[in-house]
Amino acid sequence: MPKLQHLPADAPADKIAAILDTDGALILDAVLDASAVTRVRAEIDPYIEATSNGRDRFSGFATTRTGALAARSQACRELLLHPAILAACDAFLLRSCERYQIHLTQIIRIRPGQGAQALHRDRLAWGGFLKGVEPQLNTIWAMTDFTEANGATQVVPGSPGWDEHRKAEPHEVGYAEMKAGSVLIYSGSVIYGGGQTRTETDRVGINLTYCLGWLRQEENQYLSCPPEIARTLEPKLQKLLGYAMGSYALGYFTPPLPPGEGPEVVPPQVALGHEPAPRDDMLAELEDRLRKEAQAARAAEASAK
């Protein structure tokens, strides 16, 4: 049975990204201490207990899934902004976008009697249309110990590079066994799935995921965390939720006001009460990137002669 690599909570972001490129998943140990886990649980447990089991085999008939965590939980907001995770996102996702965003927030509770979830790749949220680009970085924060017996996440290390039609054999499947407070980090291209539980206790994890800023989010953050709630959050989280331009011309809106009573093109931060921020900043970033790419192309062409 393959084993996932374990790294300390302060592991360098470039090392995390390198392991994600090859293995597709790893575990950061002891990111939260016991008191921090207790604090998170105090906020999320009422929502967990009020959530019904899934209604299909993939979601899990003995599994609950609770969302809208950015709107509901201050503790989860802090997890979304954890410096180690955002540094990993910088190293892993900014190779393919100018900004990344929150893709999904969900508490997953696997209850006694739940069978193993079908192995899959999360990138299939966008169908099979993304080729040659890694779309996301995902995390599962362990709120209980994860063991093979209680439903620890199944992971197939090395599978990001596999042909899309290749199926994992049982001996190729490992398990994300970790202590409460640790974090499973995995890519959108690795093959994985929820584990089977053979215990009488729940396995609880918080699934917080990030994707390229030019993609549609799986959880519609503008509805799960609408402007009247988002405007109370700190600006960095507002931007991660998607209340920011994804690039120079990606994500603007027009306030639907009477003639002459408002601007025609503004960035989404305006919906939160911010002044119209200059899109010139994004344009400058775009122009700078295009300039550097052109210089690199010219240098490569000159060296090839």
C-alpha cells in the first residue's frame, strides 16, 4: 500500500508544490493544535448536526456535507486564509493564473456504515475540457483523527500523470491517515475518494479548495456569501471569494441603475461598498506579463540561432 508523504506545518511552499506535481497529494502535520481544533468544532458542529445525509451514492447516503463556511464561521475564515496554504496556492496555482479564488467550502462528515466513494479526479468538475493545466489546490482539514478504519480519504499517489482512462488497482490506493489538526493537500488531477468507515464514530474533515481565477467556482460564492455578508469580511478574503477582477477584463459588472445615475463598468468590489478601484492596476500587470513573455520568446529565439 503506498504511503503519502508527511511534511511539517512550516514546510516550504515550493516543496509542497513539487510533491503535488509528482504525487498529487501530501499531508501537513499538526497545523492546528488541540485547542484550535476544539474552537473550530464549537463553531461548525451545530451546522453539522443540522445537515441531512446525502441523497445519492456519490455524495454518500451516510455522509453529510455542509457548505457556506465563509459566511457561517469565523474559524473557517481563518483556515481559508492560513498563510501556509495560501503560500502553497501561490507556488502551485499562480503558474496558470493572475489570481486564484475559493472554489469550495464544505464540512464532510463520514458516518458509520458509509461505503467507499468512487475514485475520481476533482478537475472533472469542469468536465473533460481542461487539458494541460492544473486547475486547483484542495485541502481537507482533519477535525478528527483520520484512520483507514474510520474513512480516511483514499488517494492514489502518482496518478496526476496517468492517462485519463487508467483505473487504479487496489494495491495502488493509499489512505490519508493523520491526526486531528493535520491537513491533506491534494491537486485536482490526483485520483482520490472518500474512504469506507468500519467504526462506530464519525470522521469529520473540512474541505476547503482553491481554483484558478478564470474558472467557474463549484460552490457559487456570490450566493453562499452574498454582498451583504461579504462586505463584513476582511478585504483579502473578499478577493478570494471572487469579489475581485480575475484579470484586466474578467469579472466586471454594470450596476443596473437608471440612466446617468451610475458607472457602466466597475470591478466587483464596488458591490461591497468600495470605491471603484482602478482597473489600471490589472492592466499594468497584464502588460508587464506580456512584455516579459515577449522578451523571453525573443531570448529563446536568439539562443536557438
